[in-house]
Amino acid sequence: MFAIHDENGYAMSVEGIEMKTLVYGDKTLLVRFKMTKGAQLPSHTHPHEQIGYLVSGRINLYIGSECRNAGPGDSWCIESGVEHRAEILEDSIAIEVFSPVREEYLPGT
């Protein structure tokens, strides 16, 4: 599967956070998140392992009992079932991989 960059096709995840699935396979899914300064990603868990990379901006990322101030080039791994949340400090772009595939993130669902 190939994907050509396109700024269209984002969906609102929560207020101030938009997401777009870029590509996916049988076991992994790649998502781009556009996050607006001041947005809050509420605390949640899911059964998927989640690996992320902050392309631009700045966020406070809470994973379990840890908080890190992440900037461009920083990355993280959130294990399955671990509670996490984020505070968006600047307009930011993150790329994240989920495994297994998050069915609710597949295009057309």
C-alpha cells in the first residue's frame, strides 16, 4: 500500500485534535495527528501498543505515572492497556503506529 501526501481527509478525534490514517496493513496502522495548542487528549487506555514521534510542536505526554515534555524529534512507546493522556502546549504534529490495527481508525468506519 502506498499513500500520497494530502492535507484533506482528517477527522476530529477530540476537540482540537484531528487524525488521519495514512496507511495500514494486517498488523499495523500509521496515523497522523494534527493537534491545536490548548487541546487536551483525555486519559484513556486501549489494547493496542502505540509508538509515536513528535514531528513539530510541544506536548506534555503522560504515560502511566510518568509525564514528559516532548518536543520535535522525541518519541515514545505506550504498552497495551497503559493509561495515557496529553496536553497540547503548541500546535503540533505527531505520527503514531498502532498494533494490532485499530479497526475504528480504518478509512470508511
